[in-house]
Amino acid sequence: MSIKVTFIGAGSLGFTRGLLSDILTVPEFRDSRIAFTDINPDNLDMVTRLCQRDIDANGLDIKIESTLDRREALKGANYVINCVRIGGLEAFKTDIEIPLKYGVDQCVGDTLCTGGIMYGQRVVAAMLDFCKDIREVAAPGAIMLNYSNPNAMATWAANKYGGVFTLGLCHGEMHGEDQIAKALGFEGRKDLDVICAGLNHQTWYISVKHKGEELKDKILDAYLADEELCRTEKVRIDMLKRFGYYSTESNGHLSEYVSWYRKRPDDLLNWIDLPSSWINGETGGYLRVCTEGRTWFETDFPNWMKEPAREYTPEKRGMEHGSYIIESIETGRPYRGHFNVMNNGTITNLPDECVVEVPCYVDGNGVSIPKVGDLPLGCAAVCSQSVWVQKLAVEAAVHGDVSLLKQACMMDPLTGAVCNPPEIWQMVDEMLVAQAQWLPQYTEAIEAAKKNLAEGPLLPTKEGYEGAARLKVKTVEEMALEAEKNRALAGAAAKENVK
């Protein structure tokens, strides 16, 4: 069974190496064609060498087709795995630091909030280019598996405007299942039957069963009895108390999607746990660990090549959905997971057009999406606010409509809680100018923004403000003191490549 799988943004070490290993663990795929493409030749070369060494060590007769030419890589592809970060760390830094000047304190800034909206403008423009190439040169019916954030916006644009069937994939829901299972006294998520529904990074565990017994109403007591969870998951526990359902996303992520927890610097520290992990709410935490991870990988790469190769064995296969979806479609072996898909009535009290994260089934007939019905009303209300931000942002990105872009930022819960409309207008102008090289659809708006900023008068900002809970980026020398830990971080760092 020979298929071709193409990775766009293959220089993303954590995703590319892990997903490739998962795919080549499947016996039927051991004669697959694999293509890597990226615009960064150094990253592409390093990841290709590392992955080719793994392939050779496992005795497979596969030669990675590694190229800077995206269309060449996509020729004849049956599956396209997208894991790009458009603008790389340079653009990501502006997603975090410009909003900080206006008091918008983000932990991640890649899904909603001002950073996520601007990231969406860059990603959607690129996704439409990817889709054009896929339609023109990939195999008929090629499927795109999208791992790039903002996942819902990117998946929405690819399906509605790109003409390519695209599934948005994320592991946050699975991590939450494991956390719930352990809090309830089980070994892991395989002990539970879970139904999640909502939006990517804002999905709700609406049913959690063990052998037919519904356990969702026991989650709050279990978390309140756990000292560590009470310290690290304050936002998620508070949302659980007030809405009755636990949210899939980490404390730091969730805190920036709603208006209540990060709007006052003096209050923010009450909702996060700074010492334990960036993901619990650190200001710009994901930017810091991605910066450290990329620096360490580039420094430590020779040592990676000296380590034992990855073994393509079932027990070492990861949990990411991608390889299981491909396996199910190609072999007929069924798989169930939670994917991001166009709603089309799956969640009946969210708009049909939006992208939702819901249970899906895969087999030789393709992807089947059962109807979920209504979300609990409070959960639907939270998601509805985010859906309209996403819709405004997607339409803005596709059409280069700066009015819709600024309206999206106004409607964003945290941005709106912190900034007034004139501040939002000025902030977006500043971000358009800073990110001009990645926003081809905004040429006229960028020139107008430059004029606005040059002619003023400008509103005052908190120049140099570091946020309520920011930590310093470690130097290579500091990271060397914890080499093994930082090697693991570098391996897990996701989607740091540019277009």
C-alpha cells in the first residue's frame, strides 16, 4: 500500500519527527513516499537528516523527498500535514509584545485575543496558497491534516475558501482526558468514554463515563481534593464551578479566551501558577519556551544525531490523531477521535458555518461526524462569543478587510475588556506595520496604518511593559545546566517555521 504524505513546514522538529514515526509504525505504510518542504533551508536540512537516519535505522527503503519547492513536494500527495508557524518567532514576538503595550497580557496568543487574530491573518493567507497548490498538483481527493494555529480559523478558511477537505487536529482534548482520568483515580484516558464538544481550545467535556456510569458531576470534587490541580488549574476550576463543565484547554490558554481573568495585572496572579509551568498562565510563556527550544535545538543538534534512532514500534507510537486517521482511511481499521470540522448542524446551537471540535469516526469510508445536538447553554454562550471573533477574523484575512479585522479585535473578550476602541484601532495599525511582510492581502491598509502612526496624535502606551507574570528567556549557558530537560522541550516545540 503505497501512499504519499507531504509535510508543509517540515522544519518543525517536534511535529514532523513524531508524526513521521507514527505513520511509519503502521506496517502497510512502510513503502510510503514522504516529502518534506519548508522555506528555511537550515531547519529543513536538520530535520531531514534526523528523520532519514531514523528511517535507515529501521531498515525501511524510503528516501525523504526534501525540497524548498512546495509544489514539487505536493505533487501526487494523498495526505498533506500542515504544521507551519507563519512569520516564525519574529512575528510571534510582535503578537505578544505589541498588545502588552496596550495592557493585553497573553499567555500564548495563538488562538484568540489580539495575537491569535493577527496570527490568523498570516496563516489564512498562506493556507489559501497551500490549498491552491494542493488542488492543482496533489492526488485527486487529497486530504489536509492541519496542525497550525489558530486551528479553527485556518481549518475554516481551507474548507470554505480553499476547496480542500481539511481536518483540524489538536492534542489538548486528549491531555485533558488524561488529567480527568487521573483525578478520578483511573490510570489514563483509555479507561473513560468521553464526549467533548465546542471549539478548538474551548471544548467542553459534556460526558465522561466509565463502564456506562456518568462521572462528569464528580470532576469538581475530585479537582478540589487535589492540591496540585487546585494550584495549577485555578481558571479551569473556576469555569467548572460557574458553568458546570470542564474545559479542555490549559489554564493559561483558557485564561486569555475570556474577559475575566487577565484584565487586571494585580488580579492575574491570583489565577495562575507561575513557578510550575508556562502553560499555567505565564505572560508570553509559549513564546519564551519556543524561543528557548529553537535556540537549544540549533545548539544541541550534533548531539541529537549521536543519540539512538527512534524505533518504529507500536508501543512507541504517539497519540497524535494524524497517523490514525490515515491508517483508518487506507486500511479500514476504525478510529475515534475529536477533530475540528465544519459544523453543518453538528452542534445545533452554534452557527452551521463555523468550525467545531467534536467526536468523529474514521474508517475506509472516510470521516463520519455524529450529531451532538445543543451544547449546555452557558457553554454555548462562551463559544458563541469566540465564534464571531473567528468569523470576523477569517473574513478579514481572506478579503484583506481591515475594518473586519479591527472589529474582530473589538469583539475579542480579553482585548475588549482591556482596551477602548481608539486603542484597538491604533494597536492593530501598529501590528499591521510590524507584520507587513507576512500580510500580502493588506497592502493598502498597511500604507494607511503607516500614515496614521506617522501623523498622529498617538495615544499613550506602556512602552517596555513586560506584563504581570513574565519570565526571562534563558541563555544557552543557562539551558546547558539542564541539558536533558531542554532537549525534551526542543523536541516538543511545535510549528516555529516561516513562510
